[in-house]
Amino acid sequence: MVQAHVTQCSACAGRAHFELRQHANRFASTSGRCREALCAPSRHQDRRLLHGRHRGMPALRAVAETLVQEALPSASAAAPPRAPTDFEYDAVIVGSGIGGLTTATQMAAKGAKVVVLEKYVIPGGSAGHYHREGYTFDVGSSMMFGMGQEGTTNLITRALAAVGKRLDTVPDPTQIHYHLPASSAHPQGLDVKVWRKYNDFVDELSERFPHERKGIEKFYGECWAVFNSLNSLELKSLEEPRYLLGEFAKHPIACLTLASYLPSNTGDVARKYIKDPELLSFIDIECYCWSTVLAEHTPMINAGMVFCDRHYGGINYPRGGVGRIAELLVEGLQERGSYIEYKANVKDIIVKGQGKEQKATGVRLADGRVFCGKAVISNATRWDTFEKLMAQEEMPASEALFRKRYKKSPSFLSIHIGVRAEALPAGTQCHHIIVEDWARMEEPFGTLFVSIPTLLDPSLSPDGTHIVHVFSPDWIDNWKTLSVAEYERKKEEIADSLVKRVEAYLPGLAEATVFREVGTPRTHRRFLSRDDGSYGPIPSRRPLGMLGMPFNRTSVQGLYCVGDSTFPGQGVNAVVFSGFGCAHRVLCDQGKQAVIPVLDQGYNALLAAVRDRS
Ligand SMILES: NC(=O)c1ccc[n+]([C@@H]2O[C@H](COP(=O)([O-])OP(=O)(O)OC[C@H]3O[C@@H](n4cnc5c(N)ncnc54)[C@H](O)[C@@H]3O)[C@@H](O)[C@H]2O)c1
Ligand SMILES: CC(C)=CCC/C(C)=C/C=C/C(C)=C/C=C/C(C)=C/C=C/C=C(C)/C=C/C=C(C)/C=C/C=C(\C)CCC=C(C)C
């Protein structure tokens, strides 16, 4: 029995998060598996025992087999053939997050042969989804930007189209329903909905702050100036001067506008127009809920993107779940003759040479296989890439500088809940932010995020039920040095307390719960292989807008980074942009796309000098 479990649980066994003996003991004692959300054949079996909600439990082996089938997505159900190791790929890509998959598909669409090596059993990383007892749970949140049909900033739509895919989406009438602290002006609490129609949102916010209508219009107006500029450009690598010159020639005003905003932060722009401290706190939560920092640390270009795309292309839910984006990208990749391999745990990036001559030539897996590539592209975080996948002495000086400028963002505590439908009052919106005390907003559990994706796509849960996903920023330090029993108890206690707070808006949520599983920063670290479970870099001090964020090239030749550790940072559409940029730069470096050599060398020498400046 233990053997059966270990085989089925190879995703986590691969991560070595339990001693085999410990694993076996727990399997024997609870007849369950690792008690973690995201572990494919995971804990609802424990839940069956803990809550006695499922009677007549069949033989354990049969349950285990069912769970494995339930948890695995269709994309990986038919295991793809192993990727060959006997030739040199155009790129070896570490990780199938949306950043890695965008790079892979952009390159494959241009005829390159790439292999994506994914440690887990499903694609998509933090934007994947998994199945349990008839529920399809999004790993991260369910709010997708970049899925509109027009302009150039509909990056997810474009990434799919590049490999001949299209995803049906459901428009969300609001981006967020905010439930914010009470004040003398708003004794019942500040309640604001960000409507899909821009004017409806501005009217609602101005009703709450009538004396600030002009300021509101001017602040969000400036965000539109940024967005309209972005939305007129073809979005590719900012490390490639031929492309940049072409865009400057076609859209000089848009490029100059963006160049002027590169060093600026949202808080400074907001303070130019808005004086009311409560409204400034509102702008802070508008930023914090996606950048995990306040407005004064949030780059204005990113704010322009987020605050306007929600009204332009709108927030659109991918029918079938967020993980469909990754699954379709994988299909497109394989149809173009490139490869993805799951349970492929990259242990080392192979680097030859010393100092400026360092060159990445491939990767080695935990099982000893070596994949050689003209380029190695890491979708792991920078901390994982340079501290775990490469020897410490190989870390370039520019990475030390990055570590001074940026620190890891918090991770999340995440509660995936299945509830009876009657728990949701009529008119409930899909996404909610709850803050009871502005002073505690940035503390662990100070801000609650709630997504109810089944309001948009009922097919994600069994008839008569909904999914309520409650999550809140939290740090791994809160979960260190706990025994297994303490860890389990703490998870349930904190989950109960967060659910209680959500009940202020969804009364009866706990009572209507029929399924629940809790993930912690440790879960994110384990299953997404993100150092400390972090969701990406945040500035450690006041940043110069986006100027400090690294692009895709690194100071090691042939080694590139993609994903939220690179410009423009966190967010699914942000990492798609980083994937477009990365693929473009790699294809140029491999002579598959045209460059102007002298210009390219000069410009990149300049960027490298800035990047390596200590
Ligand atoms: N808008 C939303 O609602 C939402 C939801 C989820 C995620 N996100 C965003 O997505 C961003 C992350 O995307 P991303 O593309 O940068 O990365 P990611 O973390 O999603 O994906 C990285 C992938 O690399 C794999 N990996 C890491 N190390 C590996 C190794 N050594 N060997 C093999 N595989 C390895 C991981 O298993 C994971 O699948 C986050 O910043 C977050 O903001 C947003
Ligand atoms: C010379 C040089 C260098 C330059 C020149 C000038 C120019 C041309 C410039 C340009 C620039 C550009 C292009 C830029 C770009 C940018 C971009 C694309 C950006 C993007 C961004 C995005 C983002 C940030 C996004 C984000 C999102 C997110 C994060 C989300 C999240 C969400 C969540 C968490 C959810 C919430 C929930 C609830 C409420 C429940």
C-alpha cells in the first residue's frame, strides 16, 4: 500500500518533501496522502475521514486510483513521449509557467525546436488548475487580463493565436467588489465596485468622494495615457533596438510617453491629483491587490495596464478554468513538433567557462538525463535560478545587485472551498477584496481576496454548488519549525478565522461548505517550486519605476530568464509579455530574426553596463 502511494504521489516524492518513512507512516495512520492542496492525489481523502462527509469509503487502493485520475488534467492524462536527449534544442526551457510556455510557443511558431521541462504533473505553474471531486480549482486567482479581442495588449489572446488556439471566455461585469474599512465619511464601510464600463466605475467612485471627482478623472486619465500608448505598439523585446527604432518611427508619441513613465511610480501620480487620505488608501489597495506593494512602490506603467485593460478588453474568465490557457499552449507547442515533459526536475543549469566567458549549454535533471540547448531559458524565480540551479560561485554580479533592489514578495494562504449554492446571495460578484483596517492591510491575512469563478462558469463545480476561493498574503516564516500536527492544526484554525471574516459578506459560508482544502506558503514552495512560495520580486526600497527590473538576457551567455522575475513583473499578462520579449531576443541572438548588428551590440553593451553596475 505504501508503495502504491509513493508511486502515485511521485510529484511530491520528486520534491522530497517527506521522508519516505514519514510519508509511509502518515499514509498508514491517516490512510491519506500529503495533506496539501495542489498535491495531485491529495487530501480530500483525509477530509472524507476528518469530516465524515463521504460514507461507504471503498478500498483504499481503489480510492487512490480514482483520485489520481481525477486530479490529472486531460493534457497530461495521456503521458506524452519522453523528449529526446540526443540532439541540441534551440532552447531548453525550465518550467511550464505561463512565462515559459509563452516563450516556448512563440519560438515554436517561428520554427524553433524547444523542450519545456516541468517538475510538476500539470502545466501552468501558478496559473494552472487541478481537479478534485468534480471541482476544477484554479491554483492562483481567477482574474484574467489580456484576454480581450482588440488592440495589442490582449497578450493572452495573442499568445494562443500564435499557435492556432482560441479560448472561449466569459465576460466579468466587474473586476473587483471592494469591501473597505468604515470611516466618518463612510460609516458603513467603503463599498466600491470596479465596473467593466469605465464611466460607471468613475461615477461610483466619485459618488463616494464627490469632492475628488476631478482628481479621480485626472489620475485614471493619466493611466489611460499610458495604456493607450502601450496598446498602439507591437509588444516585443525592449532589449532589441531594431524593433524599438521601428516602433519609435511608427509611434513616436506613444514611445516617448512610455519612456517618460518608465521611471515613475503610481503613488506620485495619484498624489498630484488626489488629496483625500481615504481615497489615497483606496488607490493603495487598487495597487496592492495585484502588485503586493502600495502605490508609491508600484510602477506607473503596470498601473496603466491594469487600471485600463479591465475596462478596455475587460476581465474575462477562460471557460473551463484558468488552466485551459496553459493546456492549449501545450497543445499548440506539441502540434509544432516541440516537446514538454512533466515530472522533469531540473537540478542544474550546465554552465561552461569562467567570468565573462560563462556560457549555459544545457540542463541536468534529477534522474541524470542531460538536455543540451543553444539557449537555456529559466521560468523559475531568479532566486531559484541563480541560487539553486547554478553553483553559488557562478552567480553574476548583476544578480547580487538585483537582490539589493528587490526582495521576495509574500506568498499566499489559500483556501479552496466547495459550497452549496444557497450560500451565495443573488447579485454576488465574482471577485472581492476585503480590508477591515487600513493599518493592517499589508500584514499577513490583513487583506482577503475572494474569487467565485463558478458565477461565470458553472461547469467548474458539481450542480448545485459553487467554488469560493479565499486567499490572503502570508510569509513562509509563519510556517517554519512546526510539527506535522501543529502545521495541520494551524492551517485549519487560520482557515476557519478567514472564513469567519468572509461570512460578514457571505453569511452561512462555513455551514454551506461541502469541500475544503488549505494551502500555505509551504504548499506554494513545494508544488510551484518557488523560493519561499514567493509570487515574484517586490522593490526593497522606493524603485525608479520599472527601470530596475531586469529584462530577459542575463550576464551568462545563452542563459535567459522569463516570468515574474523579469520586466514587467507579476501577473499572467505581464509574464506573457516577458515571454514575447524573451522569445524575440533569443530568436535574434540565434540569427532567426533580423537585427542591425552594430546597433544591437552597442545598445546591449549599454544595457549590460547598466545591468552590471554595482
Ligand atoms: N491574475 C491572476 O489571477 C494570477 C493567477 C495565477 C498566477 N498569476 C501570476 O503568474 C505569475 C507566475 O508566472 P511565471 O510564468 O513567472 O511562473 P510560475 O511560477 O507560474 O511557473 C513556473 C513553473 O516552473 C516550474 N519549475 C520551477 N523550477 C523548476 C525546476 N527546477 N525544474 C522543472 N520545473 C521547474 C514550476 O513547477 C512551475 O510550473 C505570478 O507572478 C502571478 O502573479 C496571476
Ligand atoms: C529605451 C527603452 C528601454 C524604452 C523606450 C520606451 C518604450 C517603448 C517602452 C515600452 C514599454 C513597454 C512595452 C512596457 C510593457 C509593459 C507591460 C506589458 C506591462 C504589463 C503589466 C501587467 C501587469 C502588471 C498585470 C498584473 C496583474 C496581476 C498581478 C493580477 C493579479 C490579480 C490578482 C492577484 C487577483 C486579485 C483577486 C481578487 C480580487 C480575488
